Amino acid sequence: MNSHPILITAPGLDTLKRELGDLVNVKRPQLVDRLSNARSMGDLSENNDYQTAKEELAFIDGRISELEDLLQNAQVAKPSSKSAIEVGHTVTLTVNGKQTAFQIVGEWEADPGQKKVSPSSPLGKALMGRKVGEKVEVAAPAGKILYTIMAIE
């Protein structure tokens, strides 16, 4: 995978570590048992459970590998100050008279529905390095949206 650091917040890193632990210690062993049981049922060419378990195991092994690579290169984002927006900050914005807060997170933890945006998203790109009081314009499907930065935490 990548050999350069992958920025992630501390809670995001903990979530990925928990996912890896669950896959390695719970889900993978369960699938190996299921595969072993299905294999003991005889003719593998017509054994749907064997084929399904084999595919699921391949998927989980791929995810485990992906998470191990990610965690090996992960670097916890530690914003240097609250004067300019960086990964790890929570930013309060005003748009159309309404205030809303977004957290700037690493690529792997981005979840727009939870108001967690990555620095490579349109809003994240527009916010990175900006300061309180600045206005940023972001292109959206409904047109351009003008945000005012109210606070950086």
C-alpha cells in the first residue's frame, strides 16, 4: 500500500484498530470453522455454503491486509493551532443564516452523513488552511454554497 503517512484522528485510529481486532479474533475464526464444516459435507462443487464461506474468507483476509497496511502507515493528526483549519479540527460554519459544525478527518474516516469531511472532499479542500471570519465557496449539485467560518476547535 502507501509508504507515506496517512493522517487520521485518534478516535478514527481506535475504530480501525477495533475493526481489525474483531476481524482477526472473531469473524475470521468463525468463517474458518464454517469453511471446515462445509468442507466435511462432501462434494465441494455443489456445496453452496463452502463456496460462500470461501468467498467471505477471501474478502475478510483482504480487509485485514488493508487495515494492517493502513495502521502501519497511520499518523494521528495533531492540529498545531486553532488559527488555521487542519485535519483534526472541528469547524463551525454559517450557511444561509444557520450554523453547523463539521469535523475535518482523515480519508479513511470521512462520513458526510456524520458531518465528518476529508481534506480531499470539496468542502474539506475549501476549508483547509482557512481562518475564522473567512468565507469559502463550494460547488454543490444544487449550485455554489457560501460558508462563513465562525470557529475552529
